[in-house]
Amino acid sequence: MNVHTVSTQPFSDQKPGTSGLRKQVPVFQQRHYLENFIQSIFNSLDDYRGKTLVLGGDGRYYNRTAIQTILKMAAANGVGRVLVGLGGILSTPAASCLIRKNQAFGGIILSASHNPGGPEGDFGVKFNTSNGGPAPEKVTSAIYEASKTIEGYQIIEASDIDLDTLSIVQLGETTVEVIDSVADYADLMQSLFDFDRIRDFMTSGKFRMSFDALHAVTGPYAKALLEDRLGAREGTVQNGIPLEDFGGGHPDPNLVYAHDLVELLFGDNAPDFGAASDGDGDRNMILGRNFFVTPSDSLAVLAANATLVPGYKDGLAGVARSMPTSAAVDRVAEKLGIDCYETPTGWKFFGNLLDVGKATLCGEESFGTGSNHVREKDGLWAVLFWLNILAVREQSVEDIVREHWKTYGRNYYSRHDYEAVDKDSATALMENLRSQLDSMPGQTFGNYEVKYADDFSYTDPVDGSVSKNQGVRIGFTDGSRIVFRLSGTGTQGATLRLYLESYEPDDASQHDTDTQTALADFIQIAEDVAQIRKHTGMDKPTVIT
């Protein structure tokens, strides 16, 4: 095996965010850029030589090229075995599943999640640790420190591997296995859910559904699970072939970017159930006929109905939600007598809770839901969970959610995204908000009195780590609140996210107000306090969900 040490110099912009390193494709195509970051991963790790690595991505542009490079670098760095998905394809939850099943030291996942793809689109590299979850901050910090001092990287001279044929080949001393991307994940799903009951329900003639894979990674998974194993009619899975540019679309399962599915479910002769997933398969959107289920409500409904599902029939140890997510699941946890944890945004915070058995279900308002079956959020898992509940209860999506509101009350909730904002302007907006926090409690805005105002800080109950400055919260005495934070998942400018929540108790007559109407007062308060138009130069949000 001819191992080459290639001299290089550091790049100054390789600090991973909450979801790894994300840049536009041309950035990764710079000479040595990808190699530097991959070598920095290996340089930051101990005791991986001779062990197993999982490798794959969401199929976006540059995925195949990057995989060939990483395989040769893994061999040069002494990795014992690499499991790579057929065609280079692995959804993020499937990669987590494989890491855990094969006791791998970690996995490299190539994705920019819900961001657009193509030659001028986005690309990303994320390292997951041996528990199957995203690398914690101490690991990403070590990778970043290594990237700042790197002088060379290791790579072998070898031909490319055939990624389109199931095979076991040697790359130097390293065994490379091109594996079925779907099988192990599908088997895990079948172990959790009542596939017999779901199949009977799906083939009864009384139920129709549509799943939109948005030309992203979940197409093959959804086809294998929904159509092949569960008997859904052929064509249930739409846009099911992964494309390097996602068909020119935006692989984000929300009301704006999954517009074809939304039009179908809100049109004439609509199916009973609709769902979509994102670029790498870890997010989900749930729709009933003429009915949208917010991610916050979806998490609460799953928690309230968990014992109907075989994998969760013994109940939940606890639940967890990100701070910006609505408090709907908190009310379920209170009734069930279990703990509810409020964490910063980022799935790695849930991983600690899941690893020690403090939580069973977790969710984020950004269309991510999951459980202790893997250490990532999982879009198809959430869809199957809903199908299991529908098969048992034999009610519509809308009826199930409305019954939930009658029991627990309704949390009117919405997120307003202002995308590609100038970073300096976005930072100025947040600093202006922070300067007002101390004086805000006791102030009155219209009919609402401020109870608390802070910049959310989290102390991890497992490892004691502290995460500060996780988002500005303004809470009112009636339980309503406004949250502001900057997202770290984009590659252009900054994304300002405004979260609005108002609680309406269990009076069904008050549960039919349009969401934006119900939140109108808080939308105006947010503008008055933060001066969003002034700082962003935008008259309205880019996306409202």
C-alpha cells in the first residue's frame, strides 16, 4: 500500500457547527479543503485504528467524489473496516443505526441536511461518535483545533471503489464493504412497530397516503418500508429517486418547500395522510386531510399515544424538547408523571439523556423527532409511529389532534425564519435584545406582562457541561412567550428565527383560530422589541411554519 503524506496548510474556516462543517460545494472543492478536515477528524481521535467506520451521505452533488477521497484517507490512517452505503447513500438515522449495530468507532455523514444541493449548492461533513449521535462539543472543538495546525494529510494511491455493487474489497489493509443502505434500518423499524396491523390498515381500502421524498435520501427507504413491506399502493412514494440537486427543489419538509404535498393534502379528493422528509432523512412533516400538524404537537401526540406502539408499550422514561419547541409535550409529561427536559437546539444534547435512560422520546420544532432507537432525529420513524397510531385508533389525523387539544389544551405556535440576513446586522439585533433583558421583567406590552427575560443557559444533567447564550426568551405571565435565536445550519449570511407561542386551555371552542391570527399580538411585540425590519431590511419572514 502506497501511503502518501501530502503537505498542506490550514484553512481558517473549518470550525464545525451543531451539524458539522457546512459550506457551499465550491468551498469543499478547493484543493486540500476536504482532505484537511477529514485528516483533522482522524488527528483528533484516539484508539480508532483497526476499528470500523460507517460512511455515506444523502446523495447530493459531490457526495460520490468525497466518499472516494475519504475511503483512501481512512485506509491510509489505519481504519480496519469501512461500511459504505450502496451508491454512497445513507440516511442520517440509518448511519446512526449502523454505527450502533456494528459497534463502530464512529461515522462520517456527508450532508447539508435540508439545504439545497447541486454544483453551487451546499455540502457538509459531520462526524458521529460511537453512540451513533453527533459529536459533542468537546469532540468538534478538538477537530477544529487540529484543523488550525494541520501540516499534512495521509492518503493512499488506489483506484476508486465501485459504489454501485454490493461487495467486499480491500483498499490496502482496510476492508471496504459496500452494503445495502436500507436493510438494517428497515429491520430496526419492523422491530419497533406493529407492521402486521399497519399493513392491514394500509391495504383495507379505507386509507390512502402520500409520502414526498423530495428527491432526497429517504426515497429508497420509504419505498422499501411503505410500499414493499407495508403494502401501500405503488406510487405512494413521490419524488423517490435521490438526485444530486434534489430535482432543483429545496429538500426541507415544511409548508413552503414541500408545496406539492401540501397542495395535494389540502386539495380535492385528498389522501387521509401525508408526510415528507428532508435531504438526509432526519426531519419529517405530518399532514392530515386539510390539516397540518405542527412538529411540537406531533411530539406531544406521539408521547401521549406511545403505549399503543409495541416498541414503547411499557411507557416512557421521560421526554425532552429543545428550548424553542412549544411546551405541548410538557403537559403530556406532567400528566404521565415523567420528567421533561428542556435543552438547547441540537440533537447532541438529547444524546446524553438517551444514553443514560433519562428520556425515551425527543423532539425539536424544526421538524425533527426521534427516540432511543438511534441517536439522531428520524423522519421515517416518525411517519411509521403516526401510521401505527392511526391503525390502532382508526381516527383521522385531525380528530386525534383535536382530542389531544381537548385533553391538554392547545399551544398556538409558529416559527418565522428570516434567511440570509447580513451576519453583522443579525448579531446587532441579538445584542440589542440582550441589552434589554434586565429591565424587561414587569414591563407591559399591550395586555401582556413580562414574567421573565433571559438568554437561555443549559446545564447538562448527565455530564455537568454548561451551554450559554442559546437564545433570548421573553416569557409572559399567561404562559405565552417569544424566543429569538440565530440558526447555525445555513451557509449564507445568518438565519434569524423568531418563535411565538400562546397557550389556550382545554376549551375546544377556542381551538379553531387561525394560528397567525392567534399570535398577532406577539408578532407585533416581537417587532417592537427587536426592530426586526430595521435590522434585517425585510418586511416579512422568508418562511413561516
